[in-house]
Amino acid sequence: MSICSAVPLRQGFALSAAVRNGSTKPLSRIDVLASFYESFRYRSVAATAFLQPELDPGRSRRVLFTVFHPDARVRGQAIRCYATHLGYLDGTSDDAPPVH
């Protein structure tokens, strides 16, 4: 994943990230954790995206994660954003590789 940014919505925000499938199977679900720093405070949010159509191995595209939270005041670019869990089209899943 690279460059996650948040855009406010009416009851939450949308988190947009560039995702590349480095696995050998089509990717159908991604769980992410993003951290933001704003007004001298850190805030982390978790989100899930179900990919339609699935993301084939070696391919990249922008993925939109929607976070519904009435008090979500997050906006701008995340200081840290990484996948925590991956789900595949065949019904299997894995914890995402550690972030270096």
C-alpha cells in the first residue's frame, strides 16, 4: 500500500489508498490500519474494503475504504497506513506481511 489519504464524508470519511497485489492469488478483501496526526494528537482508524472486481496478482489500483463514524474529523494524508489482513477469492486469508 502507498499513500493513504482521508476525505471527510457526511457521517465519517473515505480513506483512499494505492494497493498492489503482491500475492499469487486474486485479492478480494483488505483490512487496513491508518494513523493520522492532527492538532497535536494521533488518531488511528481501522477499515475493510471488499474488492469488486477482485485485484489480480501483480496488479495495482486505488481502493476506497469507507469509515462510518459520526465524530470522524480525520482528513489529509495518513502518516502511516498498512494492510493488516488479506482475503482471497478462493476463501482463504492471511495476515499481511509486516511493515518495514
